[in-house]
Amino acid sequence: MSDAKISVTFEQDHDRLDALFTTFQQQKRKDVAKAKDAFVEFKFGLQRHIVWEEDVLFPKWEENSGMAEGGPTQVMRTEHRIIGECLEAIHQKVQANNPDSDLEEQRLVDVLKSHNMKEERILYPSIDQVITDQERAELYQAMKEIPEERYRTCCGSGLA
């Protein structure tokens, strides 16, 4: 990770994840192996993104802003649970080699679109405003130190 602002790093990760999900959607009826690979990378990446936020970013923002109870991070955590449910519904179809996941995908896209917009327009810029350069470096270091098994899970295990 770099010295970039939190908003830049996390928006770039949103874009990377969006591209992976688009690849999955485009390939699921054409090249199942390619679609599955894209989905697995998307799933692990999104899970990592959520762990980074919930374990590292949100606590620091809550500490520095003084807004924990009922604040925006509480809303984000609730939405993360919904995102996880959507992700698992698609995952079950991918596991079964069932490309008929359009409804599940649309639900995920709808939730992510609103969720990401709130993060990108409100939360990430606010985080950038309330942390020092030193704290940002510490946040990035803490993210690097999160073990893969915290987010690289599939079917309740660390396997793809």
C-alpha cells in the first residue's frame, strides 16, 4: 500500500472489484472456468475490503471523530452483512455451476452501488480529514498485517 489518501486507495479497490465482478458476469455463460476464477478473486477481495474497513478503518474513524454509536460506520457494518448474504447467494450458484444468478447479482449490485457511493462521497473523505499522515501509515500497516485466513474464506474454509 502506498502513502495515498484512504479515499484514493479504497476507491481504487472498489473499481478493481467492480471490474472482477463484471468479468464474472460477462463470462459465466461463455467460459465457466474464467468466470469462476473472477468470482473467487472478487469474493476474496470484497471480503478483504470489508475486513480492512471493519477491523482497521472504522475503529480509527470512530476514535478520532467520536462517532461510534449510531454513526455512519454502524450503517456500513449493517450493509456489510447484507452484502455478505448477497455474495453467499451468488457463491452457492457458482459452486453448483449454475449461471442463473442474475437476480442475486442485481441485488448485490444495487446494495454495493449505494454503499460504495456513501463510502466514497462521505466516509472515506471524512476519514482522510480526521487522521494524520502517521495514523494513515499505521492504518496501511495494520491492513497488511491482517492474516489472509480472515478474509480468504470460501464455504467456511480457506479454500477456493
